[in-house]
Amino acid sequence: MVKWSHMVVVASALVWELGSTGVAVAQACSPDCPENYACEGGMCVEARSTPSPFADESVPQSEACVPSCRTGYVCVRGGCVTACNPPCGAGELCSVHGECLATEPAGALAPPLYASPPPANSPGQGDIEERRALSLAARARRRAVAGWIGGFLTLGLGIASAALNDEEDVSRPLGGAAMAVALPFGVIAGTGRRALRRMHPDVRGIPALRVSGWILLASTLVAGAAVLGISFTSDVPSEAIIGLTVAGVLGVFMLTGDAMATHRQARRFLIEPTRGSRVTLHPVLRGNPAGAFAGLGGSF
């Protein structure tokens, strides 16, 4: 009798275990749930994540921060706020653990905004202009030197031609050489100031002296060519040769004086606008009803 009771108990236990297993099998999800979902009671439900220690459960999902806040900040009602309370001071940074950490040693000074003040003009602009003015002024001085050389050469050749007037084979070539020297040296002394004039309107030389020099030089060369042609058929007085020589030399020297004035003005207005005064000499041409005067003037 006892044995049958034991068998009944064991059979009951087996039936209960099989029933429980069947229920568990019946409650499994088929097919398997997708990612981020879990099977509960035979149904797929959204998986629950562990809440953040700084998260506010009352904030709806629509107010979440996208993209997520960087280290040291938490999302509160859709905005990133510092995780440190109270907020960190100047020179401190909030850590991921909500602690304020110093970002630079105490007493460090902030770097200056500018290591040096910015230049007023573009680099090298003033130096380029000054070098160009120096070059043009030196060129005007060289033209003046060439004018002096050409004038004195013309004077020497003309005097030699007049002194040897009796020897036509010698006098005539000397006169032609004087004309050949006066023309190029006069042109050299009387040209090349336009670039300086463009740099400063006051660098213009002496216009009256320049115009007079060109007229005198041109008329002398025309008259000299005529006298040179006459010398082949008749005698030419020595006084005429001397007069033409003096007129030609004076024309060259007038152009030379204009070149000297141009050089002086270039240094005054372009190169040395702030330097002190100095002694200077320049040609002067003055006229009045009583006569004309040509000479040198100066200032200091």
C-alpha cells in the first residue's frame, strides 16, 4: 500500500514538471526579437537601459540632447549644462566625475594679444620708394656731371678751332667735333626728369632755364652747321667761331643747371624731407627791363 502511494507522488511530480516546461516553451518568442528588444511573456518589448546618475527621469524623450553632451556636461531639458555644481571658476575644467580641475598653474599670465603692433604700411613699401627716389636723384646728378663735361669739352674744341682758323684743315674738324660733343651731352643733361616729376609735383627743375637752354643749343647747332658749310667756300672770322662756341656752351650749361636743380629738388622733397638745412647752390636766371642775369644762388 505504501509503495503505491510513493508511486502516485512521483508521478504527480513528473506531471507538474512537464506542465511547467510546456508553459515555458509556450511563452518563448518566435521568431526572435530584433536588436534593442527583449522577450517577456512571449512578446517583444523595448529593452530598458540603466539610467544615468545625472539623468532626469521626468524629462521626456523628445528633449534628449542630440548629439550627446561632451565630457563634463550633462543633458538637462534638451540642453548641455556643466556637471559641476556650483560651476567651475576661471582656469578650471569640470571632469567626468563632476569635479573642478585646474587647467593651468596658479599665477600664470595670459599671453598678450599681439607680440608687436602691426606695421602702418605694407612691409618694405617705404624702403622701395626711397630707393627709387635715390636712384632717380643720382641719375639726375649724373646727367648734370655729363653736362659740365660736355660743356667744357665744347668750349675747348671751339677755342682751338678759332685759334687755328688759318689752318682750315685743322680748324674745320675741330669745329665739327665741338658741335658733335655739344649735341649729345646737351641732350643727356636736358632729359630724364619726368619720372621724378611723377613722384612729386615740386620736382620740376627750372623750366625757364631748360627752355632757354634748348632754344640756345638748337639755334647754335643750326648756325654752326651753316658756318661749317660756308668754310668750304670762304673764310670764316674767328670771332664768329668764338661766338658760336660761347652760345653752344651756354646752352649746354643751362640744361646742366636744370639737371642740378632737379637733383636738389628730388633730395629736398623725396629723400630728405625731415633733415636739417644745409648749404646748397643752384643756377639762377633773372630778367628785367634793364637786362638779364645768370648765376648761382644758394640757401642754408
